[in-house]
Amino acid sequence: MGRPSKYPKEVRERAVRLVVEQQEAHDSQWATISSIAGKMGCTPETLRKWVRQAERDAGQRPGLTTEERARLKQLERENFELKRSNEILRKASAYFAQAELNRRAK
């Protein structure tokens, strides 16, 4: 399980919404992000990441959506566990095969 976010989901959504709403009032998206980040109590880079992820979730930017990222993480975790289980079974099989050979030799 990942570490909990420093900022509640509602704060992140509100900050992203403010960037989208106020983008026309600034020269660039970065200027908008820098302005709003100070008011929201986060760094501009943090807010930029939130905005980029919201754009990916909305289909405006290429990349994995939040749901796809969560699914990928889950599949990677399952893959790791399966590899670990297979390694344990392989070692156990080799151990019991060796024990069987030793028993027959006596």
C-alpha cells in the first residue's frame, strides 16, 4: 500500500479546477499553476503533476489514466508474487527430488 497523500482529494480536484478556470487570465499554464500553487499551499511542481494527470484522465494528453496506473500496479504486484511462489516451488521440488535420490541410494 502506498503512503497517504499529504493533500486530500478534494483539495487536489479544487486546485486543478482553479487552474483550468483561470488559465485565460494568465500568459501561460505555468504562470497559472505558479499563482494558484502559492494560494493552495503546495509547490508549483506538485500542482503541475496534478494538472497533467487530470488531463490524461480526461483524454486530453497521452499516457496512462489513474485507473490504468492502479491496474498496472496491481498486475505488477501479482506478477511479483507469482514469480516468488514459482521460485519457492522450484526449490522445494529440487529439495524433495534430492531427498528421494538419497533415500533410494541407501
